[in-house]
Amino acid sequence: MVPGWLPANWRNGRLMYTLKINEPTPWIDLTAAESIASLNRHLGDILDETFPRNPTIPLTTVSTKTG
């Protein structure tokens, strides 16, 4: 076995859960700047109401989503 490599059956036996997706579905990475920018652009007002922010911060950021 190569160092740093784990057998698939070892990894699979330790999964918390498995996702089965039958068709393509969009995902959002809340740590990606592009995702935050898109959320601000398309849902800014709704996000501001849902995730109240400090008035000195001009846009919704990752920290407003993750606490």
C-alpha cells in the first residue's frame, strides 16, 4: 500500500452517509468568493433579512452564514 492511500472499503466503511443524486443539481460552496458574490447579487435583500448583519459590513459574508 502506498503511504497516504487508504483502501476504498476502509473509507466507505467509515462514511457518515451516502448521497445519491439522480440528476444534475446546483450546489453552493459557502466558502467560495464566487458563491458569496452570486448570493449577494441575486438574493442580497432576502439574505440581509434572514441573516442580520453588523451595519458596518456592506455585504453578506461567509461569517454571516456560518456564525
